[in-house]
Amino acid sequence: MFSFALWSQNYNALKPHFNGASVIGNYPEKPLIFTVPVSGERPLEISCQNLPEGLKIDTKTGIITGKINAKGTYKLELKAENIHGNTSHVLTIHIGENLLYTPLMGWNSWNVFEEDINEQLILEIADAMVSSGMRDLGYQYINLDDFWHGAHRNTDGSPTYDSIKFPNGIKYLADYIHSKGLKLGIYSCAGEKTCGEQFGGNGYEAIDAKTYAKWGVDLLKYDYCFAPYSKNKAIDRYQKIGAALQNTDRTIVLSICEWGLRKPWKWGRSVGGHYWRITPDIFDTWEGKHVWHKSTESIIRKAIKVDQYATVDAWNDMDMLIVGNYGKGKATSKGGKYKGMTDLEYESHMKLWCLFKSPLIAGCDIRNMNEATKNILLNSDLIAINQDTLAAPVKLISKTKGVFVFERKMQDESYVYAIWNSKNKKQSFNYLKLSKKLSENGKTSTKNLNSNTYLNELPKKLELAPHETVLFKM
């Protein structure tokens, strides 16, 4: 029997529910920090069987910390319980060469704040990631983008931070973020200068990596401004920073940001990268043909072309999420040129980023999210698609008059289907074309998660609003 489910918001469920990544990676003999993502009403108790030697868990928060020295695979049997019930889950930890067994989830400062970042803002963002429930859904990283830098490097070449913006230093930020069970990301560039014309990292790879590790950094986004166009030179520069990061005493994820111009999906992992941008920057608009200001639609079309290259620890980055910006982001509005998108378009944006297993990096002010933004970013059903451990490619089943039908196989042998109307007008989709294929071996039923009701059969037609995406699961 086949069961179809239309995705809905369910971030406020009271009963414990495990979310996010069920498989994680870390380097041997290096610190590990991971918050078990479990939603449900607090107080909530999280217990663990088979906890490896060298790790400890806070049973109130689910924060796991410590260090595992030996390479191998470790399976932790977890149980979460509150007054509404309990549930069990197995978390697999691979200690070895790979880090991101599922796409990274987090937040980045660039879209909405650009250069207007400071210590108090980042502390508040960390608090909001916890209080909003984002951490419980699997969001982990808080990433400082450009403009954290001091005026110049120290005399020994080591990087400095802006002491006005960050009076207590980057390590203070890292310690605070780690205390919340979250991770800190930072930004630099393979050129002589960053894109914001701060000091770049070229020629300083070893001392930068050492300093970032000393500060407690967990991720480096590495841009490619003021650098040679040559693909070979780009590979060489990313190779240097990748090796420098691995030579530290911390596990640090490398995000490659050369905008997809040199096809990093073909070489990014070999230089130590874990995910890479496939296009120039996203802007807060559904459509547009600007070469450097990429629209949501143009990035989706690029993702279709390169999806075959995405796999474990080698993810295609469709760029940060612009959900909830509404044309107010300093970077993504381009000074008011781009007015933002509708909630339906933001929803399609999130659904297709999840389907194509892009890193999910929120880019709005998560301290002040409206209900629509929460319903999109905290949708555990969508996140479950993105964080599923099977890295099978998306299949394009059909494309008729601008209506795309995609299929993704899941680890549990189920399938997710997405129906996307790419056009600027309403369109009808004939379900019979798809349901005939799926119901050959049994009866088809539909579960609408919004109303939590079952239908005896699929409707004959689906009416799609402009740019709408409908997801269901078989």
C-alpha cells in the first residue's frame, strides 16, 4: 500500500521527536561537539546507551562533547522523554576522513546584516537559534561572514579581529556558542583581500588556520575575490587552506565559495572542501537574468544540472536561504533593488533547497521571525528530506509546460516527489499521469499532514499557483 503525505509545518509538536542528522562525522583525536536535535516540550530528558569512551552527554540539553581517538563507527542508542511520551533513535558517529554525512545546517550574517555585525548581535543570534527551536531541528552553525576583521594583521602575520565590534574577541564568541551546543563559522578569502576589501588569506594559510583553531572556529567559508581566474590557481589556493585546516588540532569544515565558475563539484572534495557554491550570490528575487545577482529560479535550474555530483561530504551549495528577508536584507536587496518574494515563493525556495540537499543556512534575522518564516525554516518534514542519509540523485520525471516533477529516493526505500510550477501563471497538473505509475502494485492513499486526514484517492488535478511547489511522499 502506498501512502502519500503533503508536507506541512509541525515545528511545535509536544511529544519528543528526533530531527536533523542521524549520521555525523569527526576527525580522530579532535574535539567533537554536537547537540542531539530533538523537539518536544521541555523539560525533556535525553539518555544514551553505548556512549563511546571520551564523550559525555548533557541529558537536559542533549549536547555531546569530548573526543574519540580511534577511527571507526560508533552507534549511540538515544532515548528522549517528556510528559507527553518518549521516543528512541540511533545516532551514528563516524570517526575518520568524512565530516558532513548530510548537508550542513546553520545561519550566516551576510544576507541581512552585511558589514553591520558585532559581538552582541552574534550572542543574540545564538540565543535565538536555541529559543526559536532551530537547534532542536538540526541547525548548528553560526557563521560570521565578511567584516569581522581588524584593520591589519599582527606583526607575526596572524589575523586580528575588530576590537570595537568584538571587544571580548572571537574566542569569547566561540566559547559562548559552544556552551549552547552550537558551532562557530568564520570567513576569509583566497585573494589578497576579501570581497569587502578586508585582509585576505593568500600566503597566510598556515597561521590563519592555526589562529582559527586557537579561537575555537568550527567552519571556514573561503571566498575567491581579488584572486586569479585560472582554475589551476584556484585549486592550488584551496588546496593550501584545506591542508592547513586539517593540520590543526580542531575539526574545521571548509566551505568553498568561488561561485561555481570553475566547476568545484568536480574537484572541491580533493582539496579538502566539504561543500561548494554552484552559482554567484543569491538575491531576494524569484526571477532575473543578472549574471552576478542570481535569482532563486536560476539557482534551481543550475542545481538540476549538477545534482549528480552531490554526495556525502561533497555537497552542492545553492547559497544561503533568503526565507524571511522580504527585501530587507542589506546584501540581498542590493540597496532596495530587489523587493523580496512572497511566502509561497519562500516556501518553494526551502522545499527545493531541501530536495536537492543543499546546505540549509538561514540568512534572515532569526531573532525576529514572523510565523510564516518559522513555519518554513522549522518544518521538520522538509528538513527530514534534506537530512536523509541516502545521497541518491534527484530524478527529473517529467517537464510539461514549465511544470517539473522530481523524484528522490530516501534511505527507508520511500520516495519524495516534488511538483514545481516554474511559470508566472497558474497551471494544472494531472495527478493521474503520476498516480498510475505509483499505484501499479497497490492502492494509493493520500495523507494531508496539514489537516492530518487521509484521502481515498489522489485528486485528478492539482492546481498550482505561480512558482508553487508541492511535495508528497510515497
